[in-house]
Amino acid sequence: MNHCLIQSIIKTEPQMRYTKENQTPIAEMFVTFKGLRTDDPLSELKVCGWGTVAKEMVDNLKEGQKIILEGRLRM
């Protein structure tokens, strides 16, 4: 099972785009989060949301806002 919760800060405003085939909305943004140890540098992660989640991301999230992300990680 691939499931995670990450407390992070939004680094870039969510940007909306659409798929070519059926115009499904996709929102993308970058977030930063702290490492497990105090001396670890900040890590950066690209976050994607599809469909209604994408619309909510663009409407409600702003740069610098603290959020908790729930989802799965892909490499």
C-alpha cells in the first residue's frame, strides 16, 4: 500500500492545465517540507490534483500557505 501524509508549505501557486483527450483538469504546484532531523535541508515535491480536486486547489490554495497533503507517492 502506498499512502502518505505530509505537512508542507506551498512554494508555487497551483497551475491549471487540461488533458488533450477529454479536457480533464489537472492542477500542479510545488511544496516544501522539513526532513526528519533538524539538520536535514528542506525537500521539494511536485503535487498534482485531478478533476474536482484540481479545481479546488486552484480556487483555494495560495503560495506560502501551510497544508497537509494526503495521497500516494510516485517516482
